[in-house]
Amino acid sequence: MRIINSLRIGLYGVSSWIILYTSLIYAYPWPLAPPNQQGYVYSTLDEYRSGPPVHFHDGIDIDADQNDPVYAVVGSTVDYCTDGLYVGNYGYIHVTPTVADGSQVSQGDQIGTITSASHLHFMDGPDNSEINPLRYGGIYPFDDYDYPVIDDIYLLENGTNTVVDPYNVTGPVDIVMKAHDIITDGGSNCGIYKVGYEIDNTGEVNKYQFDNWLQSSCINYVYAQGSNTSTYKYIVTNNACSNDCWDPPGIGWYTIWVYAYDIKNNWDLDYIDVYVSQTGIEEYYIQVNSPNGGEVWYYDEPHNITWNTGTLAETPADSVIIHYSTDGGSTYPYRIAKVVNSSGDFPWFGSYSWTIPRNPSTACKVRVRGYFQSDPYYHGDASDDNFTIKNPLHLSGWMECINPPKSEVVPMDVYHFRAHLSWTFNASYTPYRYGLYRKLYLPQPGDPTGWTRIYYGQNKSYVDPYDFNIPQGAWYYVRA
């Protein structure tokens, strides 16, 4: 039996989906000769690229000479593209093809030669859905014994390019780390794989790592101003595609530690001491009690939003308007309700029963704004920390090789696989039935080409009887 890595988990309403690929633990050899020897990698996935347009690097760059032969890492169909070709889900750029468009090739066949670009840009995964070729289970062999290097640490006002004096912090800040990675037998100025930070000794926070190619719309959340194709300045407090920050809890001295990791878990750390001279903490006319941070609420569950008039209020609030945020409080675009204080209670301990929307985020906050007859302005409060809105349904799966041969040196199409799916449901209510759907990634003649329901019932696991071989796969999603 071989357990195969599952890739790409996502959400679809009150559903969960996954795509499984048939691949062995070490999926494929190097695309340049010799195929069983590590190539010279000098650029990695999701590095900053100045463009134009500005974008994330969607693969790895392997050093080569012009006219060097390029070999297929798996057997599949050839598909020409700009400046190169795809074979199955693997892209080879800066390549002059030596095989016909639409032809079938086998693993190890020569498919082209290197152009005057003098390197191979290699991509793993369908176009716009690339994954990291250097991962465990990707290109093999790959070893790296050298360590990343942190060059600088500095602070910016949250969401801006304004540098903050570390000895006079007055509010929320972005922590920026300039760093680069050194790859053994490879480049000395590569991008970092994973970043993290820690305030004093409260525990490391990791906001993102580069397992998948990121869309260009996320680039200003990951990289600070001044980044370019050879300079990487990571905003370690942000999420990969949304804003976040460090909001000091009080006045005083703090030590900020930052971490840089490569994909083999070699790491570097550095620190900066900062002094917070004032914070944004103040007293409120309205004070939010719940949710106030740390809660995990699931789709369609009822939960109470609660608040009370704060210490500055001297008269009853006429009403409150409630909104919620999914970006840590940077914006509050979603209105929940307006609640009127019809009885004129003072102090007012208000409550509103909220049915949780199907809008997942780990950076949710609720804001309650109160309106007072005696004051022409609104006054409000928001959750102190983020809470989570989560899909209660989670799908996972793996591929089982049902006929493992005694020797590894066999054609790829000899292997046969079954997909094992299972799911969990964590909300306080129980669904009536579950429906499991499949869409084949590379359908064979006679196979359905669209979504097909393959299971309907109350069980939370299923073995798909479809016979997969290499390279092949399927999307799956389950609905409650």
C-alpha cells in the first residue's frame, strides 16, 4: 500500500472539495541530465517578480546551457505553450520543442532543448494552479543543507509604506523582514519558503508558506515596498492574501523575533527591541462582549452577539448597527442588523441572535456602533481579536496503490489506484444526507467529463471504485 499526498483543499458553500493526484512518494526525476542528480536551482516558487506586470514566480529556475536536452519527468500528452511546452501537468519554459504538439511521450523522453535564456523554468501543476516542485513528494533527489539569512527587520504603519521608529511605536504596525535563502549546490539569493514572528516569548506565529503559486493580487500583502526580482522584503504579520498587523497590547518594551525557513526546514532568526509609547486602547460608549476573539463558529449556526453601554455613556443608546469584517477589522463591508433599544434600557446589555453566514475567514471581527440622542456622532467598539467562521464540512482523502509491483523500475501505467475519501462535520446540527461528487482530471474515452454524484447517504467515508493510473486524478467535493 502507498499513501499518496492530497493536494488542493477548498470550500464550496456547505461543501468541501479536494483534488487527488496519483503520484509516488518521490514523484519524478530531474528534467535535465543526469535525471538522478540534483540540478542547480537558483530561483524558487513565489519569489517577487518585477514584471511588468508585478507577479509571483510560478516555478523554479534550473541553470542550463543553450541547446542542452530537456526530458519529460512523466509520460503524457504534449501541449505547446508560449516559449515552451507542457507534458501533462508539467511546464517547461525557455525550451524549443523537439516533439510534435499533441504527441504522446514517455517518462525520460527528450522533448526539447534549452533556448538562449540558458535556464529551464520548470512548473509543477496545471496552469495557474502550480505547486512547489521542491516539496517532499516532488522532484527527486533534492537536498539543501545551507541556511536562510535574515538581512534586516523594520516596522511600518499598518497597511502603509511609512516607516515607524522602533523606539516610538504608537499603534498597530506591520513587521517586515528582509531575507534570502541559500540552496546547497544552487543559488545564493533565493526566496524564503516560510516566515514567522514572535513577540517576547508568547509563541511563534506563521502566517504563510509557499506551497502553492499565489495570484498577483496578493503580492502587496506578502512583499513590502522596495522588493524586486532580487530583493525580498516579507511582511510577516500579514496573511498571504489579506491584511493583518501587530497591535501592541500596552505601553512598554517588547522583543520582536522573526524567523525564515527553507523548504528543508533549515532556519535563521533575528530580533529587534521596540518601545511602545502609546496604544489605541480607549474607553467606549459601546463595548462588544461577544464575539471577542478566539471563537470558532460554523456556517448556519445561531450565535449571540452581545454588547453593553461602556463607561463613557451617560444616556441610553437609541440603537446599534452591527457589521462584521473578514480581514481583521481593516474593513467592515457586511451589515448584520440594526437593533433598536425600544425600552430605553440604561445601561443597555444588548443581544442579537446571528445566523452565521457562509463566508469563511480566520480573521473575523464584529463591530457594534451605538447612536445617542445627546451626541450627534456614533460611538462603537469591535471584537478585541479575530474569531473564525468556518465550513463545518471538511473533506480529506488519499490514493491507495492496489497493485504495488515488486520492482520500482516499471512503466508508469502499470500502477493502479483507488481513491479513499472521508469527511467530518463539526457544527451543532446534523445534516440529513451527504452527497459526494467527482470530476475526472484526465477522463479516458467513455468516462464522464463533468461532475458525477458517486455517493449519497449518511456515511462519512467512501472508496471510489474508479481505476486510476499515472498520471491521472480527480476533483472531489462533498455537500451536506
